[in-house]
Amino acid sequence: MCGIVAYKGHKNCHPILLSGLKRLEYRGYDSAGIACINSNDKLVVTKRKGKVSELKSALSNSEIYNLGIAHTRWATHGKPNQLNAHPHLDQSKKIALVHNGIIENYDPIKKFLLSKKIKFKSETDTEVLVQLIGYFYNNGKMNFEQSVRAALQRVDGAFGIVILNTDYPDMMIAARKGSPLVLGIKENEFFIASDISPIVKYTKDIIYLKDSEMAVINKKSFKIKSVDKDISLPKNIEKIDFKIDDYDKGKYKYFMHKEIHEQINTIPNTINGRIKNESVLLQGLSDYWNIIESAEKIYITACGTSWHAGLIGKNFIERFANIPVHVEYASEFRYNHALIDSKTIVIAISQSGETADTLAAIRKANNHGALTIGICNIAGSSVSRETKCGVYTRCGHEVGVASTKAFTSQIVVLYLLALKLAESRKTISKESLKRHLDYKKSVNKIKSIFKQENDIKKIAKKYKKANDFLYLGRGLNFPVALEGALKLKEISYIHAEGYPAAEMKHGPIALIDKDMPSVFIAPKDKTYEKIISNIQEIKSRKGKIIVITDSKNDKVLKELANDLIVVPKTNHYAFAIFASIVLQLLAYHIALDKNLNVDQPRNLAKSVSVE
Ligand code: AGP
């Protein structure tokens, strides 16, 4: 999704804005642009279709600017081209604006502005907003701040914006509703961005703007104000705890590869400090635990990979704590007739904490009086702020568009939550709980999965030309299959579908031929025999079989599978994580072999902050 960086201070803003845009590249974009105010109080705007590197080459270095706004655009309204790239200007060319989000009522506003003889240059909803601000500023006897407020009060939809005005060369205004914006503060320097990644290297003091808040930065001071009224609001400055390392690829070619390998550390990090005296501790839920433990019904809502983790969470919670769990895509939950009330718990899962559909689902649940719990990776994100309580996944910044380490940490949090519920509701014996919490041996075994990376590479080479894949698993491993298929689709552009293994006979089997590989996730558990039958069904139709199992020296599997990956034997639950890591590596190596940009797959955005 689009990214915003803005700077006001005493330094030359081009390098700060460009390195900020580079940091935001992981979000996905198709064009980029910068607007600065020069020493003659004129706007200097440069925009390019394509990569930030192209924008960088187009910038002239003949002037130094201390105030500027920059943007990476992911097209929604209007094609991805230079004209539609941000920043956009008003007709007087005094006001420049960058915008994340969508202005839903842009059409009637545009018609109104056209009737006032305002001419448009682009096809974007964003230009409508800046022209409206310009209209109020130039015709309404309003000052800069008033005209921004007047325009924002008339737009529907979502916005995170930063605006400059050449009549106010010391001023920068930012505002948000629905689309995140962060303000970084250093002595006499101000940084604004759509997430903290462009800011962390300069300052740890930040303010997460809340919905309907504006930051009005003037000379060396700033105010937080309301979009709705001309009133000042408290400045809630927080200290962030992010390492710059999270944004470096280190020895890896791609962030995704680094993040897959990081799971050796991120999984223990999610667990650390959360198990004490053979009990689960989830501090973030303690204030609401009496409501949570007596829940009659739980909804889990999320999108994409986080939704797959939700399906695994359902299995854990129903199995251990005997509470019925419904898992719904957030995009459906927000419009469905969900049966939620004050006795319902709604768990929202999100890596970024900014996914628009997940936030809408949370708001709906809050409005119905349900207790909302966030499982989220980004401290201070909208999900963490809008849910009543929550648990952080603590796996560090995830840069690769394809989610990997966040998925396995989400599974771990859901496992701990299910066990804690079971402990409180006395639906698990002390011995069994102790066994489930003795995770250390399983975690140590993650390292050995990576010893098989060369074998996985060979499998990737063999199948990279396939046009379709089937991923099949049962129980807990059905969502693992869904996630494996999603990873392959996202980064290799190979069509893949995940199915419960036994469902395969009810339709997808028609697809099987010698060119179609099926990936089976087949641990030696109570469904093993059934899965063997499913494998045989595919084999007899000449389909290629790749199996991931924990069954060592398994003659039957050796005989049936064209390719076999054996992960260390642990419990049923850790197997789901091990198999997920293997599937991440398989997707990664297939995409790498096809020479694709693994971290920034086409059309995808890291954080989907529009509906
Ligand atoms: C995962 O690989 C995806 N890129 C995507 O499905 C993602 O999981 C989804 O957009 C939800 O994101 P979130 O966890 O940040 O809410």
C-alpha cells in the first residue's frame, strides 16, 4: 500500500525522504514522488512511475530543502503513471499533498469543484482533496489550518495526509482518519511517516496520531489538534523499541529468506516470559481475564495469513478449552449478520495492525459490546489501540510482503491462549498442561529443518515449471496447507489451492495429471492411514507427490512420494509449525528459481490499509 514520509528540520530533506521511501518499499508501490519548498517559497515537485531509484535519478541536487513530503503510490483510482503519482497540487500550485487511503465521495466533490472552474490534472481521488483544500484556502477567507479542517470535514473515506503550503514555508500539517500516521520528534526536527520504519533511525520519540487528529507543525513547535474542532489535544509521546537491524537483509538476498530463518529466534521470543511455574502468563489479557475465561463463544477475525493462523487457533481453543470458535474473514465479518454480544469474545489477528478490514471488524465487535482481543505484531498500531486488550507476537519487524515469521508467532500465541483458557476452565489436566508447555525441545529442533534447505531447493527446481499445485492436509494441517498454497501463489505466481486432504475427491481430483504436483502435509498421527489412501488416489492418476512428514524411515511414504521431506518428530502442534517453515522455504526457492522479486511480489502490498 501507499507510503508517506515527510520531514521538517534543519537538514537537507532529500536524503531523509529518499531513504524513508526505500524503507517503505516493502509495502508495495508503483510510483513515487517528492515535493519540497525551496528558498524562494516555491514548490519543487518530482514524480516518477516505477521504483524509488528512478525518482532518485530524476531529482536535481542543485538546491537544499529543509521541508518536504514524499510518497510511494499503490494505485487505486487511476492508472499507475507519473501524472497520478503523488504529491498532488491544488490549482494555485501553492498547496501540495500526499495521501494514503481512499476518498469515497470524491465524485460529487469533483463535480462541485469542476463547476467552480477548477481543472484537474490526474484521475485520482487525492487530487480532489487537495483541490478542495485549495478551494477553501483561496476562496473562503480561511487560513491554511482552517482550510485543511474544512475540507477534511467534508470527505468520507480514509486518509492519512501531509500537506505543505508555500504561503506557510515553516509549516507542515498532517492528519489521519483510518490510515495510520506516525510523528517522530527530535530537537527542532519533525518526521512524519505512514509507519515507523522511516523514522526509527532518527528518533525513538514518537506520537501515533489517532483517528481525526491533526499534527500542526510550525517553526520549532507542534500541536496535536482535532480535525473536527479547533481545539488542542494532549501530546502522547511514546518511546519506541525497534532495532535498525530489522530493516537490514544482513547476509540474505531477500528479507523473506532472512525472516524464514529468523524463526529459530522469533518463536522462542514469542514464548519467553509467558510460561512460569507450569502456567501460562499473558499480561496483556489480565485485566479482562474473568470475562475471557467465561466466554461462551469466540469469533476469530483476520485476513490472509493471519486468517489461516486463526483457523489453527480455532482447533487449539476448541480442543483444549471446549469453547466454540467461529473464524471469519474480517472483510466478511464486517458486513455479515454476526451473532455477537457482550458475552462474545472477538479475537482479531493482524501482523501489521493496520489492515482496514480487520479494523472495521474490531469496530463492529466493539459496537456490539463484545470484548475484543488483538493478536498483533506492531506495538502502537491501530489494532493494538482499538482492541480492549491483547497479546503481541513479538517477532520483530516483518518486511517481506509474504508473511512468514509472523504466522508462526501467531500460532504460538494462540497455542498459549488456548492452554491458558483450558487451565482456567479446568478442561486440561495438570500433567497434560505440563507436557504441552515443555516446548524447549521442540523449539531446538527448528534448526534442523534448515539443514534440509538444500533438499528443498532441489524440489523447488524440479517443480518450478508447474502451472498448478494442490496442498493437502487434515485437521490442524488443513490451514497449514492453505497457508502453503498462499505463499506459493503470492511470490511465484503459480496457481495453488489448499484443501482438506479428504475433500480432494470431491472435485479437485479432476485436475490431477502427470504435470500437477500435490504437496501432502502428512504427520504420523491418527489421520495418517487416511492420508496414505489419499496419496494413493493421486498416485494412481499419475500425479506427482511431495510429502512433508515426521515419520522417519517410512517405507510406505518412500515408495509413494516422488519427494519426501522428513522433519523432526515432536508433538502434533509443533509439527504444524515445522511443516509451515518447510512450505515457506519451498515457495521461496521456487520464486527465486523463477528470478522473481520475492520481497515485493507484483500487485501485492504488505499492509492492506484500504477496503
Ligand atoms: C501474507 O503473506 C499476505 N501478504 C497477506 O495475506 C496478509 O497476511 C494479510 O493482508 C493480513 O495482513 P495483517 O496480518 O497485517 O493484517
